[in-house]
Amino acid sequence: MESCAEALDVIRRRTGQDAGSRHSGAVDVEIEHVVQVQVVAVDEERLLLRAPLHDFSVRLSRDIMTEMLKANAYGQATGAARLALDPEDDRPVLLMTLAVKSLDEASLIGSVIDFMNHAAYWQTVGTDDLEALRENARMPAMALDRWNDVVLVRV
């Protein structure tokens, strides 16, 4: 890829979005009203993929933030992404930065799909696991069969 603009055009085309929005610098991707990801150009060479955790209704406690840090440290259902807090409203989000210069179309789409698969987990059962901590229960180990609870889609 030569630039973020080119990468965003590829993502728009592969997700069937109107090319008329090509100057916005962002692409929103939604699958079945469950997985919601925003792809934004940070600068000419980097994209930021952002997926807020859905309906996060409990107050962020020390236990929840500790589990988020553990998921980051051990790569539990985060892949190349990381869990963080949105600076605007302290809502937990899954984030990943992509340097587009080193990517071709196939690797760009592969990276976006990988992020969306992780976002699918965190926007469904992952959020439920974190919210379960409000009752001081430990977050269960994420077994591989838990992925059967989410719909994984290739764009």
C-alpha cells in the first residue's frame, strides 16, 4: 500500500461500501449488527482499528482493568490488538495500529479480518466475561470452543 487513503479504499471496496465517502479518512464496518469496527487514518502511513466493547454497563473496577491488562499481556483473545480505555468516556475498546506501507492488499485484508474476529469476541462474550467481575468472580479461562459463540466472517 502506498498510503492510508489507498488502504481505506481497499477496505471500502472489499466491504461493499460506496466509494463516494472516500475522502472521509474513516471506514465503519459492521457485521450483523454485532461486530462494529471503525478504521481511521492516523496519518499517511498508519491506520487505527477501533472496536468499542458493547453495552459495557458496569463501573470499571480495579478487577476489570486488571483482567484487561492480563488479556493484553498474555495475548488472550487480543491477537495483535490491545484493550484500552477510550480517553473521551473511559469506555473499554479494542485497538490496533497498522503500518500500511509494509502491507499488500491480501495482508491488509487479513489483518482487518483478524482484528474483526477478535472484536467479535470482545463485543459479545468477552464483554460478558468482564462484566461478570462485578460479582467478584474471576474471568474464566478463554477456551477455544468459546469462539463458537460468535460469528466469524471473512470480508
